[in-house]
Amino acid sequence: MSRVILQPTGNKDAREHYVDTLVRPVDILRIKPFISTEELIRLEELYPSGLVPTWGVTAGVNKVNANKWSKIQPADVTFFSANKVLYSYGYVTYKIHNVPLAENLWGWNSKGETWEFIYFLDEIREHDIPISLFNEIVGYSQNFKVQGFSVLDEEKSDALLSYFDLESETVVQPVSEIEYKDIIESFNKDTLDIEGKTKSRAEQGFLRKALFGNMTVGRCGICGKEYPIPFLVAAHIKKRSFCSNEEKLDYKNIVMPMCKFGCDDLFEKGYITVEEGRIVVNQKITTKMLEEHLSKLKERQIAGWNEDNAKYFLWHAKYHSLSKVR
Ligand SMILES: [Zn+2]
């Protein structure tokens, strides 16, 4: 699950780096000579604009920073702090250990170190969280100060991310199959609000990872059009609230990517159902504009329909024929 990284930027070096390589992201052409082809391909996928917000930390005394850095994963959230305020945050996309690149970007500090433990960020946004509020949310004492680069444990990370309802749009958080199983089996209606939110986030994270992996674009299962993955949802074919745990764990068949440009909603609300792999348009309150849209989907053959998910489509079609207003 996503962790929170605290990155103080009080000293001169950090303030400069913040402006030089985050506020003004690094041109991928500057990074290219220092990295492998594989790394370049990944960065090109993640940053089609060619502009890469880049951050790095030094190894630290006894490699303390290096050890923390090794725990960082895509979709972790870095909060930048200075003057008792967490003033911005961004999502981790990727990381590399690379001395020559760090040297080129930032040079060396007075102790002869460079910021070689590099990580890349995206979706950087300004925020204004007083450190006192942060302390309260994660349960630190009131006089706690963000001292150095640190990675919060799972519980504190969850508390903060749930409080602000933060979740990356483009980077999918890694959730293992075992964690997913735990989440599904431990869900119950009495779960506290924050815990419930955290679990739903992890569940969606897992399903998105299962559907999209590391892809940056994907295809809608209904209209068949290609979109960047922030515009696709992992939609349950059989309504999630009606699924047994066993059905939820059948994650390879129970969800399908559907686009936010209508398909997800039309399916969810039963305007369309799928029978024998073809889209059926149902009679509902409509408008001329919607009717035109639906006529393009009508009878379309769904590429993702197969004998393993057919039963879930059948359930969906039955559910909506029963709830149809006649
Ligand atoms: Zn679609």
C-alpha cells in the first residue's frame, strides 16, 4: 500500500533542488545519456511530455537514507516541508540509483556526497498542511519536527492519505494478491470510516494493477476505444455489493476496464447490458443526444467477453431487466 515520504526542504541545497528539478522538471534528453534503454523507455511512458520532476537523496550517515529510499515504491506520496508546513506533495512514479546523473543534476555537497538515490514524481500539487495538524493526524507529539528524509510506517501513512483522501490518478499502487485477499476477507460493514476508505483504496489499487499493470494507456471494454488509464476504471461486471468474497477474489473475471466517457456509467445504471457478448440497449429515460450515443454502442461485440465472465454479464443483464421500470 502507498506510503508517505517526508522530505524537508529547509536547507539551501534542498530549496534549490526543489526549484531546479521539480518546479522546473528535467528535460528527458538531459537524463538520457546516464540511464539504460530500459529506464529510458519507462520514463518516456511515464512522461510523454519529456519533462520529468526529479528528486534525490544522499546515502546519509551509515546509509540511513539509502535504506529508507529502498522502501519507496510507485504511488507512494512525498510531502515537501519547510517552515512548519507541508507545502506540496507529489506521487512517486519510478526510482533509480545513479551517481553520474545526480552529479550532473545537482553536483556535490560540502561533505562530498551527491543525491544519488533518485526518484521521480508526478502530479505535484501545492497544499498547506501545518505540521501541528500533521502531528495530530499521525499521532505524533505536538513538538515533533520533520528532521530528515523519512518514510512513514503503514499505519501513519494510511492515516494521512485517508484524511486528505489522496490517491494518484496515473500511478497504480502495488498491492499483492495476498494483501487483496486479506482486504476482501476482512471487509465488514462495522469497519471504521478511515479503515474502510483505506481498504477500498487498496482494493481498487489491486484491481487496477491487475487490469493495467504498468500501462499508461488502455482500452475500454465496452466502446473499445483507447484512453490514458486515469480515464479508465476497474468496473465490476456483477455489482460489487452483490458479489460474494469468492466472486470478488475472481478478480481476473469480475472486473473489466470501462471508460469514464460514459461506458462505466451506462453499464452501472443498466442503460446497456451485454448478452452473448453483444451490447444490448435498454429502454430508459433518454434524450436525443444520449440516444445517438447509445446507437453507436448497440450490438457492438465486446472483445473481453468470454466463458469465464459470461455469468457475471448474465447476472448484470438479469438484475437490470428486473429493475426495469415498465
Ligand atoms: Zn468506453
